[in-house]
Amino acid sequence: MTERSLAAWSTLGVGGEARALSVMDREDAVIQALRAPGEVIVLGGGSNVLIADEGVDAHVIVLRTRGLRWGQGGSVRAAAGERWDALVEGAAARGLAGVECLAGIPGSVGAAPVQNIGAYGQEVAEVLRRVRVFDRDSGEARWWDREELAPSYRHTALKGDPRRVVLEVELGLTAGPPAPLRHGELRDRVGVERPTHAQVRAAVLGARGARGMLPDSGVRSAGSFFTNPVVPADRAAALKDRFGGLPCWPEGEGRVKLAAGWLIERAGFPRGTTRGLAGLSPLHALALVNLGGARAADLLALAREVQRGVLRSMGVWLRPEPVLLGFAEDPLAAPPAG
């Protein structure tokens, strides 16, 4: 790998070169680079991207800004380059609830509000107060409140907008015990009615570890590669009638969220499926993995095959969760015509 290779900065371990690459730990340096002409791409932990083999014609900034400030009443402000799990661990140590089920998620704080990260019944939007965003068009930074971010399932107004870069995040946590767990697996793992923050954290880390979803698992992946599809309630009911045992959860407004991993396996892609050097994790069908030496094209081909297989079998189109960088167009965005 060269000093401009992006594969080293992606948890999938694929990607070509950047036109220029800088690791920055000072916010003023980041802002100066963002004010310069030309395309700029900001990476945090590189845990939610698929980078093209051809690389990107852009100045790539690897964000390493640091700073966690714990205020009164559960308030916490964090620099975008902080590790997300460091914030979650710090909250648990201080007896603050609201993000305990988001333990072990790789990546940076700055990425959390962009895609509204969530797991085991929690979403960051539930505790999000505001986000300080640099706008490359205006050349200035300002705070966005939660309403302006318009969070929804794995999405906010910032997602897919490279002109706006998160610099700092403010959350409002709650002093006191964790809220009742919404996820059955976590309740089973904890085994007590009123768990402590440490017990919830241990249960989440155990569940993620069992799926190979922890950063130190040794698996080259981007975590869950597809989001759980949300469909109209009548469509979900029809699928449940046709495929017994389909896990699903109400999302409100007459919509239901389906388990993408279950759909993938039922469509003929069991855990451990391989296509050359790319495959599905042997622990979790929702994770695409680099088995060693895979290219972005290999992972992309497998993702397409899975999408088409689920569409053909279930009539459901799976949308990718990672951001695709360096591709002329998003080859996974929409189902094939006809």
C-alpha cells in the first residue's frame, strides 16, 4: 500500500488511492482544508464505507479530533473524531443512560448523527440535541438542532451530503438506571429485571461479539451491509403468511421493519456463503466480509447478487448501509428496471 492508499483506512480493507490524504487532529486545520477549493472527503473510523478500487479524485481527511466534555444534567459534547464507543463507555461509567445499547459500534462520533446509528432498540436520535456542522458552500460552521436534522431510520438530512461536515455533537443523556430493554436477546443475556449500565454494556458487547461485529474481531467488514427494510404493514403481513417465522417490528404510521439478515438467508445465502475472496460472515448473514485480498469489485458483485436474490425470492429490495466512495454512480441504490 502507498501512503495515499485508502484500504488502510477502511475496515473492509479495500479501496484505491486518494489524490491526497491527510490525518488531522486539530479542528482549525480541518476547517482550513474544507475551505480550500476542490473535492474533500472526510473519513472517521472508515467503518461504514466501501471505497472503489480506482480510488477517489479528492483530498481525503482522516478525522482524529478529540474532546469529550461532560456537563450538567447528562449533557455531553464530543468532537467528531472521538471514538463512538469511548463516549458510550464514559456514559456508562458516569451512570448516564441513553446510549448503552449502542456499545461496541465502530467508527467516530461524527458519523453517529449522519446515519442515525442504532442497535438493539436504541437510536442516537433519541438523545441527540444538536450538531455543529461546517458548510462548505457558506464556508462557516453553525449548530443544527434535532428538528433540522430530521432523523429517521438510519438517515438524517446530513447523509449523502459531502458539502456538510460534522465537527461536534451534543447529546442529552439521563442520569439514572438504563431504560427497560426493548430487545429480547439482550433481556435474555442480562438475565435480571433491572440491569446496571455495566450489565447492559456487557450484554451488548457479547451479542455483537457473537456476530463478529466488534472492531477487534479480526473480521474485515463494514458491519451490517444492508439496512433492515421498512415496508407497509399489509406487505409485511403477506410475507409473514408466506414465510413463517419472519422477524419484524412495528415502525409506526402503518409500516413494519423486517429482519434483513433473515431475508438474506431465506433467499439462499446462508452465513458463510463465499464468492471468491468475498463472502458473508459465518456469524451473521448481514455482514459482507473481505476474506483476504478481496477488491471492492468483489464485494460489490456479492452485494448485487444478494440484493437481486432477495428481490426475486421475497419481492423486497435491500438498501446498502455503507457509503460508496469513488463510484461514478451508486450501483446498489435502485432495483433493476423491469
